[in-house]
Amino acid sequence: MRCRICGGAVGSSLILQELMYGTREEFEYWRCELCGSLQIGVVPDDLSRHYPPDYYSFKTKGLGLRRTSWLVLAGSAHRFGRHLLRSQDKLWDVLSLLPPSGGR
């Protein structure tokens, strides 16, 4: 399988169960070793069966700009941190830019 996000071809498969609605239906997912994304292996033909009308993402009320901004920043920081940890050289380059202990 190839990653739908970065195109990587190295990853691992895992079987996960649906738990939100209690059907416990099993789906195969694939985790990309290159970018860390987790994605379903085969997208079901009829997604409406898995996302009923009351599904939380279908709600019209938004999260608000502040909440959305924090979610985007947290996700970006997580991906950036994972990328840095893959290469210790890059990590030490960034850490050398931090102020000494006790700095503000």
C-alpha cells in the first residue's frame, strides 16, 4: 500500500474495531512509517452506513476560531516534533537555538 498523504510505501497494517456506535465491525488500517498518518486500507463503498445523520462532524455549529486555531497548532506541533525526533542532527540544531535555562 502507498500512503495517501506522502506517498510512502513502508508501513504496518492493523485491525481496528468501530466503537462509537457499538457495532464492533472490524476495519483494516495502515500506518505510514514515513509521515505517521493512519488511514483506512479500503474505503467502504457506502460511507453513509457508518456516518449517521447525527454524527458529530455533521453539526452546523462550528468550533469557533480560537478552538480551531488551537487544534491546528497542536496538530502541527505534534507532526513537527515527530519529524525532528526522526533525525537527531536536526533536533540538536533546533535545541541549540533555545535560550539557556532560566531564560524568559
